[in-house]
Amino acid sequence: MARKIELGLDTFGDVTYGPDGKLLPPDQVLRNVVEEAVLADELGLDFIGIGEHHRQDFAVSAPEVVLAAIAGRTSRIRLGSAVTVLSSDDPVRVFQRFATLDAVSSGRAEVILGRGSFTESFPLFGFELDQYEELFEEKLHLFTELRKEQPVSWAGSTRPALRGQQVQPTTASGSLPTWIAVGGTPQSVVRAAHYGLPLMLAIIGGAPLNFAPFVDLYKRALAEFGQPALPVGAHSPGYIAATDEQAREEMWPHYVEMQERIGRERGWGRMSRAQFEAEAGPDGALFVGSPQTVASKIVTVAKGLGLSRFDLKYSLGTLPHEQLMTSIGLYGREVAPAVREQLA
């Protein structure tokens, strides 16, 4: 049976090197992100996701503003976050910002909610890390109530109560498309099913097909909660060049530098070239190589996990904008048509 798959892109707005080999200022990085999204739209890709971070090595802290700028330059590509850190934000304001984005983009907005892999937003916005789980659970519950676009009555311990209040603006369609991003814990998968929200798997290490049990759990949980069948997507890092060798050689120094920078904060050991090659191989989480190699890997994972969407996380540390544009071009012109043809 043919499977229709959406193919998208994600970026965290990583601060990249310029032509002079020096780091670009954040304002230029943000303008480059807009240009990357415009190219994705011109190539017919389905989605662009912009991440939220509050660190020096990532330029995007307000994804909705960047997405609104992209909306004004594009006509068809769907616009979303990757991810919105709901735990340290206010669900009402998140809904309002994305409903506004939906309006100015003529119905192209969606939001991917998650807890994020960094915690800088908690002290920045005055939240306690020991409330990590409680904050996400309560705020997700409120957000699902807001999505009904009816007067909301809600009470919890993490924000003031709402008493029959209508949140504006509402969306033209009557429901804001919303996904839950998970890193692979059973509790997160079941939570997504409980709220009846599509599942986005963040696959950043190991064998992607190892996530198959989580997809099975999600489908069982949907049935147990009386929810309809819903889409499953995956997000993985990758880079495309003319040949496998070129792609790996160009990606490696930037990727390992990023891994080491984050690893110093988290106590990781240094990534070896052998580890990188394993992750870049047929069974690893990095979708790196020639268009043919990357397309084949996406098809294998899409079939194995029953994906409705695959998002390539194309920003890779300091990898320059010009190379990112080349990678996006190959993804849109060669990888996407090959994947769609093979799955059809």
C-alpha cells in the first residue's frame, strides 16, 4: 500500500561560521534562517520547524517571530516550532502566538510541544527544575483545553486559574495543529496518546528502528484511550552533499565540535570518528551522505516506523549557511522526490 509522507526541515538556528571563518553575529544568523526557509518553500518541502533555545550558541529564542517573518516570504510551507518548551512558558501566550501566526500565514501554523533538551529557560523565566514534570503535565493539560477554542475553566498549581475565559484569537480552522515531541520514554509516548496528539520522535542517536516499540506502544495507548489513529513523525540530524565521503567530511568537524561543546556541560566523553561513522551508517541516527544514500535511509525508517512525516534537522553546529543551503537544495530537489517515489 502506498504511504504518503511529508518531508520537512528543522533548525535550531545554530550560530554558524561566516566566509571569514569567524562566528556570525546572531542577527545575521536569523536572517539566514529565513532565507533557508524560503528556499525550502520554493523546493516544495512540506514543513519548516524552528527550535527555541536560550543559549549563546543558538540564535533563536523567539521562534514565532522568525516564523512570522518566514510566513511573509513564503506561500505554502507549513510553519512550526521544534520544539516549544511549554514547561517554562505560559500556555495561553503560546496558543495566542501560534494562533496569530496561523492567521498571518493563512492557516499554515502548527506547534510541536516538548520539554526540550536544555534547561536554561527555567531559571531565565523563574521556574524551578524540581517541578520539571509537574510543569509540563499541568501546562499541557491547559493547552489541550485551549485548543478546543471555547471558554476555558481550568485550575492548577503552576499558573493562575481560568474561569470561563475565551482566549483570542481563535483559528480559522477551529483547531491549532499540535504535536508532542518525545525523546523515547514510555511515559511521554502514553501522554501524547492520552491527549490525542500526534507523536514526533526525536531520534538523535542510536538505531532509528529501535523506536519501533514506542510506535507500537503509542498505537496501543491510542486505542485504549479511545483516540483515533494519529500521525507519527521523526526528527533526525543530517546533511547532504554530492557524495557520501564529501558529506561526512564536511559535516564531521562541525558536528564533533558541537558534541564536545554540549558534552562538556553534561559530562559526555569525546565522540570518536568511529562513533560518528557508525551513526552515519545504515543503522545510525545521522542521515548524512549523497542524495541516494539519505533517500534510501529515510525510506527504510519511514517504512519501519510507519511515519507520516520525516523532518531533517539540517543545522549542525557551526556548519556555514552556504553549505546548509546546498544541503537543503539537494534534499528538496533530489531526496524528497526519490523518497516519495519509492514510498508510492
